[in-house]
Amino acid sequence: MKSLGHWIGGKHTDGASGRTSPVTDPATGERTAELALASREEVDQAVAAAAEAGAEWERSSLATRTQVMFRYRELLDRSRDELAKLITAEHGKVHSDALGEVARGIEVVEFACGIPQLLKGAASHDVSTGVDVRELRQPLGVVAGVTPFNFPAMVPLWMFPIAIACGNSFVLKPSEKDPSAAMRVAELMAEAGLPPGVLNVVNGDKVAVDRLLEHPDVAAVSFVGSTPIARYVYETGTRAGKRVQALAGAKNHMVVLPDADLDGAADAAVSAGYGSAGERCMAISVVVAVGGVGDELVAKIAERARALRIGPGGDPASDMGPLITAEHRDRVAGYLPQAREQGAEVVLDGSENGPGGDGHGGGAANGYFLGVSLLDRVTPEMAAYADEIFGPVLSVVRAETYADAMELVNGSPWGNGAAVFTSDGAAARRFEREVRAGMVGVNVPIPVPVAYHSFGGWKASLFGDSHIYGTDGVHFYTRGKVVTSRWGRPRGLDLAFPTSE
């Protein structure tokens, strides 16, 4: 069994706290590594390394930063399969899904390669006689990121490439459940020529997070995770005077109007609801069937869902892998009898239709498997609707009219993403204007923006003013400065408030 420590000052360090956490293969339940959990002192070491290296990195030229990013992009591209295998081994998602995660992370690095254009300021000459004004954007210093288990490579890549390209140094605290992919992308950054200490990785738990949130030398924190923890990170970090962007939970709705292509909608619902075992903040967890399409749509979803093969992520025949832990699997499975008791129709019960017919299978009796579940005639009062399940459970809610559907969607406390399926352009246009969500899909079930736009939700899905990556990311990791200058002969003594003339 391997031991995993930290990446501080450009080298691996062993854990000194004496506290560890197991890393397991979710497909087998086998413990594959022992992860060191950082102490406050080790977090301080990482921040100190970042501060020391960052002082020089901030003064580096845009050309230098861009060259590092271009080399990094090429290294990531050559390492796609390696990174995907690390993700599958510790998270459990199927290899094709892991490859997609890596690809979307690389897109952000490609965006960061354009940092000279993104940091280009504005200038106005002769705003007054002999007076010029320039706008600059400058880095913050040491910034930190706390990332979730469900995208162990992609979400870190949403953060540190842009932050570093802007001239900051970075301390990353990845999930303790699947840390190897984050460690590898940091190593590749060093191979690309990033100076030691500009990027550091500390593995840990709440002790490490709390220290980053209170550390006086950390200027900003980016977070992706559940709503309760996002709220805690935002409140704690801002109380300490930091910038915080905290992306939180979701309950994404997919509204299917009567004129929609139901085969296409069913394909989309199954793909977006059960992909990555539903462990996506942009997963579709609620299908809203409008008018009389419910019965036919549910039948089509069930037909497709029954055909899915649940098995180890490393098996090319698997469509869906295990959940991240046994505890999480059991929690998700607990919603099924509860939904039945509360009046929902359990069309598919994941505890019965998993691999081997018992929720396990594929020779992995100790794996954290759960089959796909489909609940029909769910109502907002039911726990399956009210909670963020974060698993392969798809709920169908019936709505009589478009207005009823919009009331349901907009009444949700979350507003990460929402989608509408329709062949009516006017209805789609109305939906995208009226829906209260940060990311909207029109006949697209998972509307994750490309890297040169920004990712972020509304309501309880986001704490803070900035979305992540894109131009919002550049602005989050920099601050503006306006320089007003005059050259030539002074105008002499004048106590009046200055005006332009």
C-alpha cells in the first residue's frame, strides 16, 4: 500500500501530523493508499512556500507565464489516459467519463494560455490637459482552492491555471477521498517549468481548510462542494477579510414540454441523470413532464435505464461505476423506501437492479455499487425532491402547464442549472429569460459553459459575487488599479477639487 503526503515547495513531503485517512477503490472496497492529513503547521509551510515563490512569480513577464501554460497544456494532453486511470481508480467513474473530465480541464488551461489578452488594461490619454489614465489588473498574492471528490482533476484545473497565469501563487486542498489526480496535475505543472512553491498541494480535512480560511497570508479562497460547507467557507473566509467564491449544491430541473422530441429527451435524461453515478453538481435530478407527456416519457426513460450496465469503471463494458463510499451509497439507497412510503411510484429500484441483481456484481462484492433508480409522481414535499441526493436517483414530477413547471423550478432553493426540451423557439426563449438559474440548457441537459464563459449558479448554489473560470475567474484572481498621471510643468498651487478641462 502506498503512502501519500503533500507537495510543498516543488517536492513531495511526508505527513508529519500522524493523522491519516484511507484511500479506497470504490469498485472493490480495497484500501489502496494511506493519505497523510495536514496539520496547521504543514498548511503554514505550504502558504509560506507560496508567499516566497509568489513574490518573484508576480514579477514574471506575461511571456514567461504564457510559455509555462503552453507547455503545461501539452503535458496534460499527453497524460490524458494516465490521469483518467487515476480518476477511475479512486473515484470510480468509467474511463470515458474520466477522459471527458480531463478534456474539460484542459480547456481551461487553453483559456489561460491567452492571459496576455485577458490582462490587457485600458488607457485614456489627455483626459485633462496633460493627464493620462490607465487601468491595471494585478494579482492578489497567495490564493487557495478547496476542491470536491467528484471531479478530482477538472475542478482544480478550473482554478489554479488561471490564478497562476494572473501572477498569483496557489495552495490546493483536494478531496481526501481521491487525491492522486490532483497531485499528478501539480507534478505536471512543475515539469512545465513552473518555479517551485508557486503551486502547492496539502492533503487534509477540516483542519487544513480552516487554517487556509483564517491564514492572514491567504488573500482569496475558491471552493466547490455542498451547500452547507460552501456557506461555512464563505462566511468564515469573508469574516477573515478574504475574497471567497463558493460554488455549492444543486437540484437541476429538466423541463420537457409537450412538443419536445421525447426520444431525445429520454436519452438526455438518462445520460444526465445517471452519468458518473449522479455524482455531478450539474446532473439532472428532476424531470418535469409538462401536460400529457408524463406516461410516455417515463416509459422511455425506464426502457433506457434498464439497459445500463453497472460495473467497475475500468471495465469498458460498464456504463456507470460505483459511488464514492459505502456510506454515501447507503445514504442514497435510503431514499428509495422513503419515497415509496411518501407516495412516489418507484419505477426502478437501484437496490434491486444493480449488477448481479443485488446492487453489487462484476466480482466486486465489496464495491460501492448501486443500480439506477427512477421515481415517478414525485411531489415537492417528498425528501427525494427536497434533498440533494447526489446519486443515481432520477425523479419525475408532473406539471399541468408551463407556468406550473416554472413555479416549481423557480421555487427551488438551488439555482445551479436548468434545462428545457422543446421544438418551440419562442418557448425556449421565454424559458431562458424567466428561469432563475445561472446556467441554462435549451435541448442540452448539462449546460456546463465552455472555458471562455464562466461557470456558476444562483441562489443557494453560489456564495459570493464571482463565477468560476472564464473572465470571472480572471477578475476574481486579480484586483483593479487606476493610475492617473501628469508629466510636464506643474500647474501650481490650487486647493480646489480637481476637474477635467
